[in-house]
Amino acid sequence: MISWEFILLYLVAGSVAGFLAGLLGVGGGVVIVPILMFIFTAQHFPVDHMIHMAIGTSLASIMFTSVSSFRAHHLYGAVNWSIVVGKAKTSRRRIGFKESVWRPLFWSGEPSLFPEPLPGAATCTAWLNSE
């Protein structure tokens, strides 16, 4: 069970990271990852996993803030959907991804997204789940 001291420490760390990110214009991960490393060390987390957990936590927080920002911009009518869809369609060609490479990586099993995985999807999934 996590103690209330660490809960308070996490709240202070998030507040400091948010304040500095807003004040200095730096990404919150620049501040939060080192702070999380210190907190994880104090909690005696395994050293091999601490940096991965700190970076993963920072990236997970990006998901929530970006969805919130996306929703707010959409509600204000500030999203030009024709540009978004056009960029999504052409970005994979522009950076040189071949469908045989990216489709197995992003196939989620949802039939409406991709009717069936490519033959390499099972190999890719096995490789990702190997550790």
C-alpha cells in the first residue's frame, strides 16, 4: 500500500512540473521524469525498471492531456477535419512506411479498422510479448 506521504509527493511533483512547463514552455516530461526517478528510488523500486516506468508515466499523461486538448479544440470548432484526414492519409507515404510494415504493428484486432492481419502480425505480436 502506498503511504500518504508518497501520494502528497506525487501531487507536488505534478504541480511543479505543470507550473514549470507553463512558465518556461518546456515539456512536462523534462521535469517529471527526473522527479519520478527520485520518488521511485525512495520507494525502492527495481533499478532496472525505474527509467522505463518514469518515461511510461510521462507518456501516459500525454495521452490524457492531448485528448482533453483535442476535445476542447473540436468543441470550439478549431479543427479543420479535411486537413486532419488528408494528413493522416498521406503521412505514412511521405515518411516511407510500407503497408506490410505498419499494418501488423497497428492491427488491434478490431474488424472495422482492418479486416484481417497480415501474415507477419502473429510474428510481430509474439516478438512484442516475448519479454
